[in-house]
Amino acid sequence: MNDRIRTDVAHNARVWNYWLGGKDNYPVDRAVGDQVTAFYPSIGEVARADRAFLGRAVTHLAAEAGVRQFLDIGTGLPTADNTHEVAQRVAPDARIVYVDNDPIVLTHARALLTGTPEGRTEYVDADAHDPERIVAAAAATLDLSRPVAVMMLGILNFVLDTEEARSIVRTLMAAVPSGSYLVLTHPTLEPELGGEGNKAAMAFWNENATPPITARDRAEFVSFLDGLDVLEPGVVSCARWRPASAAGHTVAQFGAVGRKP
Ligand SMILES: C[S@@+](CC[C@H](N)C(=O)[O-])C[C@H]1O[C@@H](n2cnc3c(N)ncnc32)[C@H](O)[C@@H]1O
């Protein structure tokens, strides 16, 4: 086993995998996952809605916007419909760079590197707090003179300082040209999305698991999209972003896609 992997403390990538119905998790992850669910019963629905948003956003960008390059930061453990599978289903020549800093995701990265022969998938073991390193590593696979979809789904919530989170986004979006996109999801306590119940769950998480998490309100989430043209329907619950049917529940996770003008 990779000696960076700790089985005595719950890790976000593994608990997220548990909530999504995966098997790549340890007893400590399942125990914390169940306790968070007791505080906040819709967390599993949030995780599934976030993944479904990923599928719709990537399909839109590949099929309608012609994007052929994706930089997916905070990838998570391989699951159904990973970014390269969704993108390469539409565009077999799509290139994807995955980035995560969790040792268990690194261990499973091989399962992410199964792309088409026409396209490319790469995995970079790097920390979102070091966007310059991410840009430099991505440039080995992506042509940064052509549009890139920068994807940060459920990860800026682990950058606790909001100004630092904005600065990370600015650095990444400055490295890609006009016509690039930012795809974001982020948990919130906003009552309009039914997020109040998540407060106790996040407090519990921060005492019992890693890395520490924070929620953001609408204004903070919108500030990450500063300078970008936000696609319709704007900043909404990720479950409400171009849903396949009107039946989906609102979940307390903002979702949006912005285009660099
Ligand atoms: C909630 S999961 C989201 C996974 C996937 N993006 C999704 O939406 O299903 C967050 C992921 O971000 C990763 N992560 C957390 N902090 C990170 C950091 N500072 N740098 C890189 N990855 C990080 C975790 O390891 C985890 O895999």
C-alpha cells in the first residue's frame, strides 16, 4: 500500500466514493460517511447530482461548444462516466488531464487512463493550492493556445481562504485562451437551496475527517466566475443546470459554467 494512504482517518475522495456507491473506501470512511448522512440526509443525492451535472456540462462543452481539452482538478476516484469517457464519447480526439492530491486517487489513476487511441488522458498528482504547477504539468498534454475547459467540481470548498480560492481560479483561467470555460460546483448553506442542514454535517466533518471543508454563499460562488460570461441558466443548484427532466430535486450544491470572453 502507498505509505501516504491513511486508513485511520476519513478522506474526502474515499467518502465521496462511498456516497456514490463505490467500493474504494475503508471502514473509517464508511463510518464518517454514515454519520454525515445522519446530520444531512441528502448528501448522497448531492454527490449523485454533482456527477450528473459533470456529465451534462462535459457533453454540452464537447458536443455544442466544440471543446476538445479538459483539465479536471479534484478528479476523485474513478467512477461511472468519468470526464474522459463523457468527452471522448462525443469527441474521440478529446484530451483530458486529471489532477488530484489524494494518494488513493493516484493509486487508482490507471483506471482513468483508458482513453481512446485518438485522444489522450493523463493524471497529475498535484495540489490545487499550487495552480502554477498544475498549469505547467497540463501543458505537457494540452495545447494551452487552444480552448480548455477547466473543471473544479467540489474542490474549491477545500481551499478555505476565499481570496486564495479566487486567486487559484484567476491563475488557471489566465493560462487558457479566450473561448475556454470554467465548470464549477460548490456546496452551500444557502436556504434557497435547502443547505442549512449541512452546517452541523460540515462541523462534524472538520472534527473527524480530512481535508477540512467550507461552504460558500451565492455571492462568494459568483465571485469565482468574475470576468466570465456565465452560460444559461446561470448560477443554480447543480441539479437544475440543464436537467434532462424537470423532476430532479434541488440540492445544496451550486453549479455553473462560465466562458472566457
Ligand atoms: C468532493 S470530491 C469531487 C470529485 C469530483 N470532482 C466530482 O465532482 O465528483 C473532491 C476531490 O478533490 C480532491 N482534493 C481535495 N483537496 C485537494 C487539493 N488541495 N488539491 C487537489 N485535489 C484535492 C479530493 O481528493 C477529492 O478527490
